[in-house]
Amino acid sequence: MSQEKFELSTFVDADVETVFNFLSDLNNHRHLHPYFVKAELVDSGRDSDGNRTRDFMITERPRLGPFRYTITFPTKMVFTDQHEFQSDVRTALGTHLVNVMRCKSENNGTRVTENVTVEAPRLTIGYVKQQAYIAHKRTFDLLPSMLANRTSQN
């Protein structure tokens, strides 16, 4: 197994609660994440440390060259702090992604950062990291305008 990491950050002109609540609902990612199709909540509860958890089955349609294929995989979200959660994603061929999303108040808005660790077999690590980076980068690029538009409509 090989491991790669990347970090993304963006500023959103909305309060930290609005941003965190939006990101915590995985179905909101449908308009941000280029491969995302849906998230089905299958369980919720608490882990051994008392942190709130949510278990999902995620469906995505990533690209392989000009072709798209459908994958469905489990994801566990653990809310580790007031405005922080960790997603543990396990897909095919031993691929494992851990995403830590943090929202912090900054200059009357919110700084969102995400640290992503990708673990995959050596032969697929480059592809997996590239696809994860493309998807998460697009999410971070679109998030500020998505929430600005949403906030102005409320």
C-alpha cells in the first residue's frame, strides 16, 4: 500500500454554523463534487469516545478516460469537534481515504480546510489521488459561491 496526502482551503462569506451544517449534509455535495450522485444514511449513533457518528452508502460516477463508471461504498462520518468531522471512506481494491474537514470563524466568515489522506495499492495510488484531488478541489472552488447564493435566497 502507498499513501499520499493533500490539503485544501477556502474562505466562505458565511457564518461557521451555516457552512458546517451545509458540509455535514453529504447530499449538499451533489452540486459541488463532480462525481457525487447520492448519500444514503444507513446508521447514526456514538463511537466509543462519545463522538456523534453517521454511516452512509455513497454512490459516485467517477471517470476513467472518456468513460464513467458507478461505484457505491461505505463512509463513516465522525464529528470530532464542534465544527470538525472526519470521513472514513473505503472503496474498491483496498482504497482508503480519510478526510478531516474543519470550519473556523475568520474575518466575519468561515475558513474551511480539509486534509485528505489517500491509501491505495501502489499501482492505483496516482489515479486515486488525482480523482480525489479533482473532486475535492472543485468542491472547494464552488463552495463560496454556492453558500453565498444560498444565503442570499434565505
